[in-house]
Amino acid sequence: MKSYTLKKNGDTEELHLFEGDMTTEGCTSNSKSICKKMDKSESGGNVFACKNDKDARTKCAESGRKVCGICVSHLYTTYT
């Protein structure tokens, strides 16, 4: 199952979404954000971690305009 973590960029304060997987030990997160514009190493901390897509959409909406539009749009895409 996919999991999502919202990280704050330490320099710009912009929030980027990282995709990962739920595991028996918790969750993982990729080294690059969904938009590929932020590396994990640039993180100034997590806003949330290990959320499913539904919960991530809600939390991103609550965080407002600071969330990267490219990253958050991924939560609304359906693949066939």
C-alpha cells in the first residue's frame, strides 16, 4: 500500500509530498519528492508521515498554498 509524507523544504519553507510504501515496520519514503524538485536531504522536518492518499489529501488541504501544486495534484490522479 502506498504511503505519503509531507516534508518542509528547509530553505524555501515550501511543502513537498514524498511517496513511499507501508511496511510492517512503518513506512518508507522516496529520496525525491513527487515533483522531483526536492531531495529528502533538503528537508527541514515532516508536516506528516505515513498517511494514505485520502488522509494525505485532507492534510495537504489543511496546509494550504505552501504545498507544491505538482506534488498534491498526484493525489487526485487516477491511473487505468
